[in-house]
Amino acid sequence: MDDLPARFAAAAEAVKELPERPGNDDMLRLYALYKQGSVGDATGDRPGMMDFVGRAKYDAWADVAGMSQDDAMAAYIELVESLKAG
């Protein structure tokens, strides 16, 4: 049987060792998929207009609302693998 949570945790560690920092779009996608895979749908209030980074992160996470945690984990692993490949 596939151990998705273990592969997800390994991908979360592997992302720290990428040869170069991903672009902002990939960073937001990584954040959103990680949060969706580990927590589920976005919670709390959307950050205010002056919190540009917090707002972008929250919006990216909210964009994947409804995705199952397993699907988010699988998508996160796939994204990390593609970033590792270059």
C-alpha cells in the first residue's frame, strides 16, 4: 500500500534542498498544496490589503479549497519532483 503521508513529508524535506529557489508562482503553489494537504481548506480571516504576502498566500490556499488532502499531497509531491528535475 502507498504511504502517501510519508512521501509527502519526504517531499516537504526535499523542497528545502532544491538547487535553486522556485519562482513566486511555484512558491505560492507549493504553499497552497502543502497547507491543503496538511490542514485542509483555508481557515481564518483573509489578511488585510496591506499584508501583501499573507494575502497572496491565503488566496493561493483558498484557490485549492475543496481538493482532498490526499489529492493535495499527491499534487505537492508531483510539483516537488518536477522542480527537482529542473
